Amino acid sequence: MRSLLYLPVEIATAFFFAASIGIGSGVVAISYTHRLGDGVKVALVGFVAAAAGFGYAIWRNYRPRPKRALRLRPASAVAPR
């Protein structure tokens, strides 16, 4: 339950990081091509790519996992005392 409380914070952080990556890539494209339209397109593509990457990382961290049955270790794996 505690990890679900951190989920909105991580989503907001990922959104702001993706936005900054998009803006940075747009600025680089504008300074290289000297065209605003190209910079906007590159910024949008950069934002979508970064958001997809951050979204996948958050999904991997918070995805529902099946409950594993209690597995007993074999007797050979137990260290003698």
C-alpha cells in the first residue's frame, strides 16, 4: 500500500522530466535548423519518447505481480548448523 502512495509523485516527476527532455531536444533542433516548426516537431517526438520510456519504467515498478506460493527449499539447500 505504501508504494501506491508514491505512484502519483513518480508520475508527476516523470511528466516533468519528459517535458524537460522534449524542450531540450526542441531547443537543439531550433538552434540547428533555425526553424521553429522543426523544433516543435522534434520537441513533441522527444516528449513522447521520454514519456513512453518513463511510463514503461513506472509500469515495471508498480505492475501487479502474481502471488507466489510458499516454496519450501530442498533439504540440500539448507545449510547445516
